[in-house]
Amino acid sequence: MNHYSNFTLIEEFYLLGFPGLTPAYYAAVGTLLLLIYLVLAGGNILSVVFVCYEKNLRKPTYLIFCNLAIVEFGFGTITMPKMIAKYLFNDETVTYLGCFVQMFFIHYFGAVNSFILLLMSFDQFIAICNPLRYRALVTNHSMAIACGIFWVIPVSWLILIIHQTIDMPFCDSNIITQLFCDQNSISILACGDLRKLRLLFLIMTMIVMLGPFVFIIFSYLVIIVTVLKIPNVQAKYKLFSTCSPQLLIISLYYLPRCAVYITDIKVQMSINNRVILVMWYSLLPPLINPFIFFFRTKEIKQTIIMKLRKRKISNQLNIPSD
């Protein structure tokens, strides 16, 4: 049994946030974060409501988009209110238990997001590379089951990691060099032998992040090769325009994360740069994805245009004549 003579009983954690930011800019940063959250929440909620309302969009592809929007709204809601409170109301602390609750949901939504992106690439892979079997393999029922499974899978291993982390003794400060509580930020404050816990978290990260990422890269390489073999130029353009929104969403999610993981292994990144990059990949995809979803998806654009035309015609018909 390990004994720690200098461990600290921590009741709350202090969120450092952006280390180089002076209090004079707190109000401006807090207001910007609040605006980002309102756009993020509104955009993702609108995406879900729009697809649920439009009967012609109740298809497997849009069911996946809805799950992605729910995940990103959840991630933004579990992280951003505390950031906003720090800079607008000088509320810089989070309770011990609250920190671990936030940590659970941050990694939970991150894992589900990765699985949903895997499902998105699978949908495109079947649609383009095996179109004759698409309707048989990809249905609303099968996609609903797959999404449900991916929502459940991360719970068990995250509970295990939280259980292992929450019992750790803390021998260092309670300052988290981040704007939210994640496993890396909390574990570096702990003392004792953390090799088993870090190995467990690394294995789970590899499964959740790199597993889907490898399949996604493989599937899109096959998709690109398949599309390039099509002799019809117009058909090529149509297929590429169909894939581009999903590919852009996937790039926004994975590439910055890979940059952080690689730099963590190879070089020691400064706290400021790491916080900015983590904020970049945490907030940019949920903020931008609804706009990509609406303006880069042809079927949705056509639905919006038709609705606007119907409303314009309806308004014109209701104008009384002189």
C-alpha cells in the first residue's frame, strides 16, 4: 500500500485559462466566448430541429448529422459556461466533484464524436463504393442502432478511468492550466505512480481516436480512387461536392488533435500555445459544422431555397391589389 506524507486535500480546482491574458481583457474575452456559445448552441439546435421538421430529410445521412449536432451542443454546454463565468464574473474555481463530472462528459462527448464521424465516413463509403447495396445496408433503423451503441460504448471505460483518477492523492497545486477539466490537466497534479493510469488512458485514446481515424482515412482514399475512375466529369464533381462537407468536418476534428498529441510526444509545447490549440479544436468544429451542414449540403440548400420561394409566393398572394 502506498503512503503519501505530503499529499494535499483539495476541495476545488483553479482554472488558469489563458496564462498571458491580463484582467483588463477579461470582459472582452468573456463576451466573445458568450457570443461563440450562443452561435454554437443555436446552430446545432437549429440543425436538429430542421432535420426533424423536414420529412424529406429523415434519412440515415441526416440522422448521423443530428447525432453529431447533439454531441457538439453537449460538449459546448459542458465546457463553455464555466469559461464564460471565469472571464465575465471572475468565477475561476470549480469544485472537486464538479471537475471530475466535467472531465467525464468532456471525454465522453469526445469519444462519441469520434464514433459518429466514423459512422459518417462509413455512410459515404457505402453510398459511393457500393451504391447498389446502400438501401439494404444503410437504413434509418440500422443507423439509429449504430448511433445508440456508440453513445453507450464509452460509458464503461470512462467510469473506470474516472474511478482511478478521483482516488489519486494530490501533492502539487490545484491550478489547472486549461479552461476546463480534462484527464491530462488533472493527472499532472497528482503524485504517486501514474504509469498504469496513463497507459490505460493512452490505450483508450488510441482505440477511440486513432481506430476511427485510420478507418476514415482508408475509406476516403477508396472513395477518391473510386470517384477518379468515373469518366463523367459532372458525376465526379457531384460526388466530390457530396463528400466535401463531411471531409471538412472530419479534418476540423482530427487534424488539430493530432497536432497536440504529436507535439506532446515529440516536444514540450508552451502552456499558452497548448491552451489556444485545445480551444481551437474544441470550439471551432461545433461552431462551424452547422454552417457547413446547411450551406455545403446540396439537398438541404434546395430545401431551404424551396421554402423561401414558397414563403415569397405566399406573401405576394396575400398582398392586396390597389
